[in-house]
Amino acid sequence: MRTYLRPALAVLLLALVVWPERFSWLFAPFAPQGGPVIYSRTSLLSLSLNHLALVLIATLAATLVAVGMAILVTRPFGAAFRPLSRTVTNIGQTFPPVAVLALAVPALGFGEGPTLVALFLYGLLPIFENAIAGLSTVSPTVLDAARGIGLTRLQRLIRIELPLALPVILNGIRLSAIIALGTATIGSTVAAKTLGEVIIAGLLTNNTAFVLQGGLIVGLFAVLLYDLMVQLEQRISARLGL
Amino acid sequence: MLFLILGAASCAAPFLSLAANRIVVGEGVALWRAAPVQHSAPALFLLGLGLLLGLLQSRPVLRVAGAVLSLAGLFWLLSMGAAALLADAGRYARVSPAAGFWCLLVICALLLADALSQLQPGPRTRAAALALTLLCVAGLLKAGLLSDLSIAQEFAPRKAAVLDAFIRHLWLAFGSLGLAALIGLPLGVLCHRHSRLREALLPLLSFLQTIPSLAMFGIMIPLLGWIGTQFPAAQAIGIAGIGFAPAFLALVLYSLLPVVANTVAGLESIPPAVRDAARGIGMTTWQRLFRIEIPLGLPVILTGLRIVLVQNTGLAVIAGLIGGGGFGTFVFQGLNQTATDLILLGALPTVALAMVAAIVMDILIEITQPQRGSET
């Protein structure tokens, strides 16, 4: 069943985004009397692209920084910072993403900027945590063997440690990306152009059709993104023979 | 070392900000000019001394003392500075903490957390420390030492509303946890027994968890609205498209995955030998469940509840968007009016609530952890 479901959902999502007018029959019963059925203030396609771009940039940046920091604290010279970094991640993860977003506004103002920063900051934690877990579970025997065949530190990191830690790191990236997708939706309350705009517009004008439309599109994006990342993780794990 | 450098760096940033009214952007006031010299000198001394004590890597007790000292200096300066600045400013003037204060606060708090974790306190000490911290914060607020700050001025006319939001927020976060536990724990036990059910249910729940919160809340609205209009009885108990019900239901749905998955994991973590022994001494299925499996799996199950509690406290903010109440109301009102202090009035209690919940749950988890060796 899975094999049919995935492409079907993808096609549905694409259709919802590119030809929203085609679905007016579906949403019409939810719209108020005589009110608009399909959100048309901004094209859904551009909102979707903007939303995805925000998530992509924030997650990529968070991945680079978080994996970099994880590499640093798992090296001998960075070991002193490890307990501190654990404390920071533990405390940081109790911060609600919405609160991070709301607190970014006083500091940075409205718009895409604070949203991006909030997504980035919050995205760091799961990736950092998982990268440390992944890097420190590489078995010492493997590392010894790598040293034995004469690999330098850098070579060991790039050819042995990172590839072996990759599935766990990807898991963290997935968590981050899904949280970012959800937080970006709320970003429209701080004037970022994301799909949340459709839902918020619906809530403000009491137009359930908009709410449903936005909710459906964002929900489908999230489910498909999640599925894609899981697939990727499984492929990579299989290739590594784990 | 890191803390001292960062602390010195944040001294350069404006400590307080003074604005003519609640909307305009304030003007930064530097750390040493915030309060009259007779107040700021001892406060700065405390702050510096505290951070210096923080340098002593090998003496965690002194580091804790240092962190507490610097926090005391920080708040003293904040209180005195706000009063002094307001004294010769206009009627609608507002004083709020600026970047410098927040950075110093974070640094001192991190120093405290780092030093405390170095001490590795037991659950009782941690509970006492938490209670003491809460008492200090309550005392600080009660004594009116911070009442000159703009966030307190934002709070004063909304006292009843804030209390209301607090109770509503607790209901949303804890009530949904309760209901999710009532549904999720039996489901978890069933999933543990029947692998077919587990294979069907867990992916479904994790897909639910994936759906962004705003979308989930949005989808709940027409669904519950429909139920409300179709069944008058449902409407009578408050089920409607907008308000508390959709927010509550969405939170319950989000909570199910951590509860069910951790119940399964907790039950699975029990060594088969223990299970066999219980069967061997003639325990029935129910006896085994309640006397062996649940007590032994409890730490893992509680970890699931911790995840839910922290997550729901944060997500309940979004309920503010669909009229569900809670602190989110202030956050989104503040965002609409670009009133920073109102945003903080909603966001700070939420963060504090999530942290307290996390710490309390951590203590509970540690208490239920079976002491290895002594029990067998």
C-alpha cells in the first residue's frame, strides 16, 4: 500500500499548490457565505517555495554549524567543553520553538530574518546532540584499525567516523527539519512569507476553507519530507551494512 | 574562563533600554551608567566577583556561590537602574532590560547550571535547589523590586488575565497529558503484547507527530465545528470549532506517540529472565503487569511523559491563535501590537513553566530508577 500512497500524496500536494482553483468544489462548503474559497492574495506556489527555502537554508546552516561543533567537542582538545555543551543542549531543548520565534522578534524585528534565526538556533540542538551521539559511538576497535593502517586524524574523521555516524546525524537533521517546517508555519505571525499565512488569514476572517487548505498543504509537506528523510536514512544504513 | 570573557563582552552591550512609551524603540543605557554610583558599584563588584569565582574549575561549590553572587548583583542593578532611570523620565516612559542584561543573565545561569551539574546532586538536593530558586523569584516579584520594569507595567493591568491564562495553560498542557496517558498507557501495553498492532499504530502516530502544529490546530477546527453543529449535546459540553476543545484535542494527539512508544520501550527493556521468574512463581498476566513490568519500565515511561509535558507546554502557546487561551494569547497580541513587553509577558512564563516541568520530571525519573544491586 505504501508504494501507491506516497506518489498519490505527492501528486495531491502538487495539484493543491499549483492548481488550487481546481479544488474549489472541495473547500466551498467550508467557506463563509459568498466569501472567497481559494486563497489568492499570494500564489500558493510562491508561498510554498519560500517556506521550503526557509526550512532548507536554516537546516543546512544548522547542520554545518552543529556537526562542526560536535566534531570539535569530540576531539581531545575540545573535550573540556563537552559537559558545558551538554548543559546548553539540555536547557535549550526545553525552550519551546514558538518562544524562540517570539523572543527573536524583540531582538531582530519582524520579517524573514528573525524566523530564519529562530529556525536555525532551534535546529542546532537535535543535530548537535545526535552528531555527538553518533561520533562517540564509533567503536574504538574500528578507530584502532584505522590508525593501524596509517590513516591520519583528518582521514579517520572523514573516512571512518563521519560515515559511520551519518545515520544518527541524519536522524537529527530530520527532527530539525520537521520542527523547522512547523515553526516556519508560525513564522507568518511575524510577517515571514510562509504557508502559515493562509491558515492565519483563515483564522482571522473566520474562513475555514483557508484554514483547511493551508493545513492540508503544510501537513502533506511535512509527511512527505519526513518520509523522504526516513527513506534516505534507510538507504544509507543499508549501504553501510548496518 | 569562557564565562568571564563572555561576561566582559556583554558588559559592552547596553544593559537597560529607556523608551518614551511602550511602542517606540528604546535607547540603550550602558551597564555602568544604569544606576547611581552608590548602587551600581557594589552590584558591579558582586557581578565581577561572582564571575571570577566561576573560574575555579576544580571547586564546584565556589563556582555555584559565584554564580549566585553574580545573579544577585545583576538583579540588584536591574532593580536600582530601572528606578533611577524612571525617576527623571516622562510619564509614559518605559525601562526594559536590554541585550546586555539578557546576555549576562544567560551567562550567569549557564555558569550556575554547569557548576551544579559538576556537583552531581541527588534528586533531593535538586528538588530543594529548584524550590529555593522558585522562592527567590517569587520573593523578588512580591517585594516589588522589579515593578519598575516595563514588563511589570504590562502585567499590572492584566493581573487577572495573566492568572487566567496561567490556569488555562496548565489545563492545556497537563490535562492533555493526563488524557493522553489514560489512552496511551493501555495502548502501549497492548502494542507491547501484539506486534501486529504495534507495527500498524506506531508509524501512524509518528505521522501525526510530523504534522506542523498550526496545520493540526487548523484541521481540528472544521472537524470539531462539524461535531459541535451536528450534536447539540457535544456543543453543550464545550466542543466547538474554535477555542479550548480543538487545541486540547490536537495536544492529546501530539502526546500519544511519546507515551505509546516509551511505554512499549519501557516494557521491552525488562530482561526476559525477570519475566520468566515472575511467571515461574505463578503470577498471573495482570499481576506481572502491575507488579513487575510497569514498576520496572517506569523510568522509560516517565521519560515519555517528560517529552510530552515539555512539548505541550510549548505547543499550548499556539492555542492562543485559535482562541484556546493560555500564554499564547499575550504572545500573539504582543506580536500584533509590536509591543515587545507583551510578547515577553507571554513567552517568559512559558519558558519558565517548560523548564520547571522538565526539572521536576527529571527528578521523578531519577527517583524511580531502580537502584542496581540493592534490590536484587
